[in-house]
Amino acid sequence: DQQVKQNSPSLSVQEGRISILNCDYTNSMFDYFLWYKKYPAEGPTFLISISSIKDKNEDGRFTVFLNKSAKHLSLHIVPSQPGDSAVYFCAAREYGNKLVFGAGTILRVKS
Amino acid sequence: DSGVTQTPKHLITATGQRVTLRCSPRSGDLSVYWYQQSLDQGLQFLIQYYNGEERAKGNILERFSAQQFPDLHSELNLSSLELGDSALYFCASSGTSGYTGELFFGEGSRLTVL
């Protein structure tokens, strides 16, 4: 039973355009949602998070939107850069700081 | 550099064998988490320790065990290995101030079972 789903295995975007990565969840008890970025041969690194009581959080080129009624969140990257090419994992926090991860979306930004 | 150190980085072994993966958390972090990433899968939570005590358990097989030592480093023991245990094993740590759920991950240990 996948509580966090990323339905798009990959996404290709032109440099300078917007990248939108999507994530759906089923557990309404999650209290924080996070995005992690992962380069090959490296561990995941934290990108941005949002509390379940908010609907938007912005950090530079990265914005995360949360729609609780739809149990959906998205990560917007504007403008996309070639260095953003990586695997992006959506994660949701359960009790005790345990994170439940989605399967990841491979983002390719073409120059 | 996340500050989390995992050894070994790569490990190749045979079915039926036993291996130990080691993790040193960031300085001062009391919580250690273990995750497994199989091919094309997301990160699956295995187990969490907090200051030496088991805090949460995920889908960890009975053949797997873990512990956190007084110096806060942790070890994940995998025994009676099967082909399907081949995966990347990540360790992560967090501090008591990690209220937003942010975890700091090591680079992972890639286990190949032949």
C-alpha cells in the first residue's frame, strides 16, 4: 500500500521553463511534506518542506504547493536549470520523524 | 557533505552470507534511520533508533537487525542474504530540532548479492 505516490517516473523540460513535479498521498495524518533531490552516487538531500497547515512555501526558485482536500502536492522549479537534473523524491512525515517516500521522478533539464 | 558517514560504499557477497553496514550520524544527532532503495523503488523505511533505543520499525525483515551504540553510531546487520536483498541502503540522521522532518542522508551502501 503506497501512501505516497509519484505517478510520473520522468519529466523532461527545456532550460529556463517551469518544471512541475507532482505527488499524491493517502494518509491524512501526515503533518509535514518534503521534497528531496538525489544525484547519482549521492544520498538524497533536503530541498524544501511544507507544513500541513500551509498551502504554499517558497524558497528561491523552488515553490511547493499543498492541496489538502485533494491530498496532492507539487514542486515548481522556475526557471529550470541543467543542474536541476536529478531524481526528486516526495516524502511525507509520520510520527517520530519517520518519512514515507514516493518512488521518485527523474527530471531532465535540456539546455 | 551531509555529515553522515556510511561504510562500506560497495559490498558484493553471496547468497546465504551475512553483512554489517555501518553508519555514523551527524555530530550531535540522536536519531538514526535506515532506508532501503531497491531498483526503481522509492526509499523504504526499515527502522529508527533514538539515543540507543528502537523508536520505530518499518517493513524490516526478520533476517535484518540493527542497533545504535552509546557513541550513537549504528549498524544494520543483514543475514541469510538473498538475491532480492541487493539494494542501496541509506542511513540518515536528525537532531531534536528537526521539527520539519528534515533528515540528513549518507551516500549509501550498495549491496550486491550474487
